[in-house]
Amino acid sequence: KGHHHNMVRGVTFPMPERRPFVRLPTDVYPVNYGLRLKPDLIDFTFEGKLEAAVEVTQGTNQIVMNCADIDIITASFVPEGGDEINATGFNYQNEDEKVTLCFPSTLQKGAGSLKIDFVGELNDKMKGFYRSKYMTASGEIRYAAVTQFEATDARRAFPCWDEPAIKATFDITLIVPKDRISLSNMNVVDRKPYPEDHSLVEVKFATTPIMSTYLVAFVIGEYDFVESQSSDGVTVRVYTPVGKAEQGKFALEVATKTLPFYKDYFHVPYPLPKIDLIAIADFAAGAMENWGLVTYRETALLIDPKNSCASSRQWVALVVGHELAHQWFGNLVTMEWWTHLWLNEGFASWIEYLCVDHCFPEYDIWTQFVSADYTRALDLDALDNSHPIEVDVGHPSEVDEIFDAISYSKGASVIRMLHNYIGDEDFRTGMNAYLLKFQHKNASTEDLWECLEQASGKPIAAVMNSWTKQMGFPIIVVDQEQHGSDRVLKISQKKFCASGPRNGTYENCPNWMVPISICTSEDPSCTKMKVLLDQPETTVNITNVAPDHWIKINPGTVGFYRIQYSSAMLESLLPGIRDLTLLPVDRLGLQNDLFSLARAGMISTVEVLKVMEAFVNEPNYTVWSDLSCNLGVLSSLLSHTDFHEDIQEFIRDLFTPIGMKLGWDSKTGEGHLDALLRGLVLGKLGKAGHKATLEEARRRFKEHVEGKQILPADLRSPVYLTVLKHGDSTTLDTMLKLHKQADMQEEKNRIERVLGAIPAPDLIQRVLNFALSEEVRPQDTVSVIGGVAGSSKQGRKAAWKFVKDNWEELHNRYQGGFLISRLIKLTVDGFAIDKMAAEVKSFFESHHAPAAERTVQQCCENILLNATWLKRDADHIHQYLLQRKAPPV
């Protein structure tokens, strides 16, 4: 899909059969959907009545709509001022999720009304109109009826024109038990007893603005809420499970601060009278931006002042910021087709950081962006099996697959680069023009470029096309010479490949339009010069640079590329890591680039280990976090060797000084980032078997379990991880008991993620079986299995075998959704022998997972890259680790 050749070096994938996909015909389109739904929360079915005002643009005797897992009972068409015409046949095309209504005579051009009575099921697949399990205070199991329509599942709740560009207004009425809360996009305008059954009420909601089907939502269940008013007069509510209203306060605060921030940023007010944020028990994604009724996983919305850790607060703030940004960018202006999904997601994934930075400057969130999104996107996009930001998609299973790190993280990264290239003021002017021009309509990537080009006078489309229409990114190769008081830089670009430089010349070697900034040691935080590199190479002259000053490319680590400095330039930059004169984000970027070059075989991994040792004075959380991540990758790679213990020792040595400095207990005056850093460092030391850390973790764990001294939330993950990693069956039993007793989903998830650390094979098996048990919510099974795979060599083998043995159940559970891709990636990405790539490939050839096709190819490629890396560098690394601790002669 989008690759002319589908090669993983040595493994050729057959190109999938492309189903000829056709969008809906345009001869009939909806103007308004009048929708009545009556869900049955006991039998898990629902009845529906649709009365749609439609416009026939040319005479036809059939109407084609989307429809899936719905049975139509009757359908008729009433032309304006004419007689009702009953449909004589319903022709279902199940594979294409379409139905054709056939009429005995031609429907004439003009307005009319389409009436359909239908029934459907409240499924348990977390998509469409589905059921979500919860427990009442008394321990009774009940079900809520909730929706998740993006991308293509509104058609599971009612027959509709389920494409983002076919917008209409919606009048929704729900017939529900009178003791339940019912919510939809708009406010309630009427609520009256249902004549045929007095235990039910009929709840009517106000007419929505013109909107896409995928943003329609309804929820029927039992909830408490907290409420507030934003400074611009919007009613904001956060709905929580019964008895947990208190846990909605943090999100409420973020939402009420965020709405006015966006209104101000976009210069466009929020267009609905209210917005609800609601926590749903069984929820596949993190959250969904339904207009006026945003749904969330509990862990992405609920915060308990005592039992939530700093990283959970930060996560909630980001997700709330992301979903609220969509209320403008996505909901008010919608992408014309899923090819432009990245516009929605990339933009929201960028601006969520802007919003959190506004609400919580103390989070230093933009540095965290580099570690969380930017480097993740660079890693994925260096693969041969990456894809461009803009992908031609058709069939629903192809749409599911583009909700990935390219759409979100690379999307956000190139928008951050663009914002930096344009400047904030022109950027906002262009955004405002775009929103006003296309409000209540649909737009494509080109439309945004045009508005930004007019606002800035810069060649936005030309620059950005090179980042969105071709996959990958360049590596910028830099060398320098001193000429008197001037420094002359030679800068060139070529495509960066995870497998290293390609031999020979490419035909049509890809080029990018690369905005390049340059700073010097004179003022590391200030850009001294900007150039737009629009050809393969160029020379740049920087005046007045003393010979002993260093030069740094890409200050702020904003440009989406990697850098290879000449060895002399690199040597001059390294002291800036030790003495902290380089900015945190640049210390991080330098290390991350080097790590990536080592994996690609362009430098030796030993060089990177030496650079890592220079971080011994590092104070910054995010820099440590990225370093820790890369060491985790290396540790996982070396688990395939007999010197795994030596890299553990390296990790202990690197993290001990900062561990000693921080200690176990928070000190007065510490903030958010200190809490994050302490958790990270103690977890790293504990996992690597640092003796004092392990003993203290066991002591504190015992007190926690006995109820003598409850662990602060920020220490729980590291302590749980440490005791499990060095634990036995008693430890596992205790953890499972804590899991059962946990009242908060956050705590359950915290435990689920680390259970895989348990070392004994029989206990690993117990954890895997637990993953599929009733105790674990369906969306969380993936992180339990992933935790096993990521914890050890044994775990990786066991998890892969478990996935194969339970494939039917897992695939059935997640169907086409993106959770199946995540499961596959977490399970097999860490292997490092060639034959595993072949095994993974052949398994998925006989067990089809269309929504994970590209993920499987990426994983096979990663396995081969790991194997090559290991063969190439293992001996050097081993030698270095040995001589590191040899006594000096």
C-alpha cells in the first residue's frame, strides 16, 4: 500500500489483493437524520427508526448506503408532496458494508424523506453501538450502551452515508430505562415517559450542527458528574463511574482552562452549548473526540488526588487537550477523506502539547514531546516498510491501519517544524483563515497549505509536500572548515535508512525541502542562521565564529531529520553534554541520533556507550527517559547473548549517582518532573538488580502490602517492577491480590503492565493466562502480554507462543481494530534472529490480519535489523564492557 516494491531485505511479501473499493454514489444525499434508538441492556439488541430528509440529485430507482450487522425490516421513500414508495428489496453487500434499497419506480429529482425500521446488536467488540461492562457498588454486573464510530462504524448503529464528507444534521431520540443517564452530542430538549412501557423514558436531544457521521455519539448508563462553566460560557461536565465524581475534577479543570485557550488561539468560539467528557469502562482507543460528548478510557480521564501518579496526570492533561482540539480541527472542519486523517491527528497531537504547556508550564512538556513523539516517529519512518503521511485508503480495514505513529507522531512533528518555520503569528493567522473558510465543511491537506502560504508568504506547499507525500526523512551530513574568523559548513542530505547507507546510487534519489537552523556555543539557545536546504548539498558561511567555538545544527531538535557530524564537530559538542551548556532537548537529540546511527551500522555502538557515560551529571527527566529507553533497547538486544549481565552492570553504574542524589522520598519544593525522574531511576536500578535498591523496594513493598505504610503513587510502578523482576510465586500471588483489590483502573493497569517481569517460566505462563481472564479488561490484555514479551528472553518466546496458541480468540476480540497491530508489535519486535522473521511472516500468511498487514512487515524488518546489529556489534560491545571494569594497568 503505497510502496512500489514490498521488500524486507531478503523477505518478499506478496502484494495483497486490492479489493476494488468504491465510495458511495452521490445521486442521493442526506440533509438531516431523524434517529430513534431503543437499546435493550439485557438482551444486547436495539431497535431503530430512521427518518432522513434527503435530496435526490438525479432520478434513480435505488439508494446505496452503508450498513453493517443491521437488519432492515422496512424501508420506504416519500417524495415531497407525493405518495410513499415502499422498497421492494434490500440487497446487502456485507464485504463492502453496504446495502442497496431497491424501489419499484424511479425516485424523482428533489427533496424527500427516507424511512427505515431496523434492528441491530449491542456487540462486545468496542466498536459501533456496543456494550460496556461495569460493576455496581453491590457487586452486580451491569452493562452500559456506548458508541465508538470512528472510523467506519456508525453504520453498525444505523444505516447511513458513513463517509466524512457527507455531512448532515442529526435529531436524536433515545428510549431508555428511566433510572439511567442518557447522553448525546447535544443537550436534552425534552424528556417524557414512553407510552408503551412506563419503566422507560423518551429523551430527545437538540439538533446538531452539520457534521460527519463518525462524530455522532450516545451513551446510556449509570454515572456521576462534576460540572463547571468555562470563562466563555460553555457548560463542561465530566462523567465518572458512580461514586467517583471526585476523580473527574482534574480533567474538569483542564477542560475549562483549555476551551478558552483554543477559542483564543483559533479566534473561533466553541460552537456547541455544552461539552461532556465521559469515562467508559471498555474502550479500545485512548479517547474519542465525538462532538460535544468526548469518550475516554477511565485511565485517560480519572485522577485520584491520593492514588494517581504524576505521569497519569500528565497523560490526562494531554488527552483532554488532544480531544478538545479536535472540536475545531476535525469536527468543525473535517478531512475530506481518510487519506487526510493525518491532518486531524497530527495537528491535535501537536497542539495538545501547546495546550498543556499553557496549563502546566512546570511539565516542560515540549522537551517530552521530543522523546515521546518525535524520536518514535523517526524510528518507524526509517524503515523500508514505513509509509508516507498521506496514504490512499479505501476499504475500512485499510483505514484502521493508518491510525499509527506516522499519522500521529510524524504528523505532529512536521507540524511542529512547520510552525517553527512560519512563526507563531502567521501560523495562527493562517489557521484562523482555514477554519473560517471551511467551517462545517471538509478540507484536504492542500487547503491548509494554501491558507498558511497566504498568511506567511512562504512556499508552504512545496516544502511540506516533501514531508507528507513521500515516506522517510533525510540524514543531514555536516562537515566544517575554519576560514579566518568564518566557519564554512558543508551540508548534504540523503534518505536515512534503518539498515544503513545504500550502496550505489538511487535512481530518483528522494530529496526534501529541509528548514535548517544553526546555533553556536556563543548562545546555544539562539538560532544564529536559517537556511532552506532544497537540493542535495550546499555550503553555508557563518561569520565571526571563534575557532574554539562549536556549531550545532537543529537547535531545539525541531527539524524532522537525523544528523551525522564529522568526528571533529562531534568531539567539540560532547563537552556540552557533560557541562550542560547544550539545552536539554539538544543533549537528548544528540544522543538519540547517535544511537540510531549505531543501530544502522554507521558508527559503532561502543561510541554511543561512551557518549552515554558523559550523561552522569544529567539533571533533566526527559533526557534520562530517552537514555533509559535506548538502554532498554540495547539490553533487550543483548538478552540474546551470554553477557546480558554486563550491560545490567553498565546500567547500574550509569544510574547509581542520580539514584543516590534523588533518594527514595520526595523533598519539599520538588515538582512534577522530580517525581517522574525518581520513578524512572529507581525502576531502572531495581530492574537491573542494584542491590540497595532491591532491598529497599522489598522492604517498602512489604510495608505497603501489610498496610503499615502505603506507597506513594509515584513509587508504585518502580517498586512493583523491582520486586516482581526478582520475585517468586508468593510475590506474584501478592500482586494479583493487590490487582483484585484495586478500586482504580489506573492501579490495575499499573500492575498489569509489570506482571510480565516475573522470571520463572511457570509463573510467566500464569501471567499470560491471567491476561485473557475476566480480571483484565479486553483493551488491557494487550499490555499484559506485551509486558511479558518485553521483560526477558524467556518471556518473549512464551508470549509469542501464547499469541499463536490463542490467535483465534485474540483476533476475534480485536477484529480489525488497531489493538491487534499493537499486540503483534509488542510481542515480536524484540526477536533478533533471522529465522524468527521468517516464522512471523509465515504465521501471518496463514492467519490473516488485514488491519495489521503493515505492522507485520515492519516487525519482520525490525527482527532482521536486530539480527544484523547483533552480529555486527556484539563482540565489540562485550570487549568494551569487560575492559571498562578491568583494573587500570
